[in-house]
Amino acid sequence: EVQLVESGGGLVKPGGSLRLSCAASGFTFSSYSMNWVRQAPGKGLEWVSSISSSSSYIYYADSVKGRFTISRDNAKNSLYLQMNSLRAEDTAVYYCAREDPASSAFDYWGQGTLVTVSS
Amino acid sequence: QSALTQPASVSGSPGQSITISCTGTSSDVGSYNLVSWYQQHPGKAPKLMIYEVSKRPSGVSNRFSGSKSGNTASLTISGLQAEDEADYYCCSYAGSSTSNWVFGGGTKLTVL
């Protein structure tokens, strides 16, 4: 069974940093691109970042470029999101999502972890 | 990259059909047959319902169907059921030179 479990969310002050993790199991993690998608309270989904299976290709939404860094450790079946210079508008539930190459869609999602940026 | 445009809400009675539109641009929806649709119930993670415009993942009811014309994609749900009440989001690939993926603003489906 495919499982994605996010962790690392919490309350942080504006300008602060946080590192999110996503532990993957039930599939060959090293074969899939992975993504972070966020959802502000009461708002819609926003794609944040993606990383290819071997970390060769990395992309970011303009809203986080230069502040967030996506990475992965295929030996540990884990995906990460280092978030720096956090702003109030980064407050959201952050989901990790598997990108299925056969469907070019996000076929599995974690349950999400809440990041709150507030003083 | 701007979000794709969806109606904020749609509604229908049980057994009826509804269609949710998703309008993008020639840089995303219009350029790629990589439109997907996600269903999200309150407090839950999104669930993939349609991929590559019109294909259904295994386990998704055939009451859900997708299509695309030009820069606009559509999700149709036929034979509405109470459990279909949820938020629906479209998503399109937008190319590797920009933000890879763009979502729609979401549509709240109410089953009357």
C-alpha cells in the first residue's frame, strides 16, 4: 500500500525557517518524481515544487522561488522541503504528492502537515 | 503563472448531471493534454479522479468523465450522488520553463 506521511509542520514566526519531511513507503520511491502542494486555510490548492526521481530536475512556483528548497534522499525514501524567510502567506497545509509518469498526475497524496506563520 | 479559472460553486440534485469548467490559456490547458481533476472532501487529502483530460484511474466511478476544447477543460459528473458533494480542482501541466503545474481555484459541488 502506498503511503506518504508528512511531518515537520508547526508554528513559526515571520522570517523564520522550517523543514518539512515526507516519508514514503509501499512503492519504489526512487522511480518517481515528487511534489509539494499547499493549501491555505479555506483556499484552493497551489503547486509549490517538484523534484525528479534522481534530483536532476527541480522546479518551484514563483511564490516560493529563492526561499524554499526541495530535496530528496532515495536511500531513506524521503522527500524534504526547506522553507526559509517564511511569510504569513505561506501559512497552509503542505501535502506531498507522488507524480505518476504513466498518468502525468498526482496519484497519491499524504495527509498534509500544517505550517502556521505568525508572530 | 495564473491559476486556472473554475466556477466557485455548482449544484445539482441527486441523479442529475453537472459540468465544471476549467479555463486556462494556450500555455497550459491549450498546449497539453495533461489536465487532471481532483476531488477533496473537507479535512481530507485530494483524490485523483481524472487524468490526461479524460482517463479514469482504476476504482473511480464511470460517472466521472472529462473533456477538453481549446483552452477549457471540463469535468462532468452524471447520476449525482450525495457522496459526490466535495470540492473539485482541475490541474494542468504548464511546461518546464515556468511553474510546472497550475491548479484551478476549485469548485464547491453541492448535492441538493
